[in-house]
Amino acid sequence: MQRDQLADFLRRRREAIRPAEVGLADGPRRRTTGLRREEVAMLAGMSVDYVVRLEQGRSSQPSTQLLGALARALRLSDDERDYLFHLAGHRPPPADQVARLARAGLIRMLDLLGDTPALVLSDLGEVLAQNRASVLLMGDHTRWSGDRRYVVYRWFTDPAARAVHPPEEQERHARQFVADLRAAAGRRSGDPAVAGLVDRLRAASADFRRLWDEHEVAVRRADRKTFLHPRVGRLLMDCETLVTPDQGQQLLVLTPADAEARERLELLRVLGIEEFPTEATDTSAR
């Protein structure tokens, strides 16, 4: 681990980012060049003290998970992210794990979308990054681990994942999840990560087995769904999916489909996230 080089790199990257690039206000009284340490800590989900120790070369070796969070917070390019891993004494993520780190360009798009809910997903439906508006709408989907990090797995194994949509929509969403996973399995034929996920879903859910055996295939590009939010009620949202050229990651953008949804989404922004019920944070992301 190259502590001094790591400290200097993190400090310089923090100072090079304008607050507006990460969705923060750039007020007239701001004296700090770039981001404050407190802002980096907030964006990366870690303590301010640890960010300070990293920048002063006094920290323990950061984990790969923490490095990934710092790379997202500092909007590092793929090359900068790999360099960060090297400085911290870790190998950069291998090719089969890179898709679990949201691309820097997609993260910047999240920031640019501002109050429009948006998130980045892997081709298997793992939420890699969200903007604040999407967290307000559907909760924090980046907190899961194991198979639960896949939206499709939670949909078929946790009733709470379905309860955020009205009963009349649930069968359609279930079919779309399975058809989309079928398409990913076709693109990644022979990939043990995909085969293992399918096997575990077949073992865990009779409903998944039924739909998988129907052999429907379809990549989802656009959709309309109703969210049953615990604080503001029903929101009818249009969902548009933009796919990277290699089809490894997706940017999902959600916009209000009618005036009522627009008003309720605006109310949600005003209410904020402070009292968002943890029980209701498992909203389906796709």
C-alpha cells in the first residue's frame, strides 16, 4: 500500500470536482476547492474521520468495497479507479467483476438528471448506483449483499418486493424479469454467475420455475409501472432503459406519467428521506 501516493491522489481528485458535478449546491460562501471531506464521506457512505485519515496517510488498508465507493463518489474513470486499487495494494477488479462498478460516465449522467429518479444496473439487475431522487422513490438498493443484491431474486423470494406494485401489475412484472434474465443468459452463455443465479432461483421459487420453463425472451427497454409509496401514495411512472454498447450496464430513468405523479414526486422531494420507512425500501428497481 502506497499511503502517501494514495493520500495525494485522493486529495487531488476531491479538489478537482465541482459540487455541481455530484448534485451538491455550490454556494457563494464556499471556500473549499472542490468537494469538502464531509461531502466525500457522505457520497461514499463512510465516516469523515476515515476520509481524513486516508488523505493524511494514516489509515489502515481500505477494503475493495470501500475503494469502489470512493471511486463512485469521486467520479473516477475506469483507469483512475484501477490506479486507486493499485495504490491501496489491491488488484483492480477482474473483468467478471467490473460490471459491478458503475461506469463513471453513467454516474455523471445520474448527477445531471438531478430531480429525475435514475439508477445504474448491471445486466443481471444488480443496482450499482442511484441518485437521490431514486432513493426517495424506491429506497436504497445498493445496500444488499449476496443474491439479494439482484432485483429479480428479491422479487421471487421476498413478498415485500412485490407489495410496492399493485396486484394487477405483478404478473406482468414477474414475466418481464424472467424474460430479461433469459436474454442475459443467452448473451452470457456458459457464464457460471448467470447459471448459478438461475439455479438458485429455480430452487427458491416455484413461480420462477413456472415462468422460466415458458422460455420467454425479451430485453426490457421501456415500461410503465405504478409505485405504491408509503408516504405519498400511487405514482404512475414511465421507465426508460438505456443500455451500454456491450450491454453490460443499464441506465434506468423514471419520469412521471401524469400530472398527479408529477405532483406527488415533487411532494416526495420536499418531504425528503429523513423518515423513509426501512420496511418499504425494497421497491422493484426495474
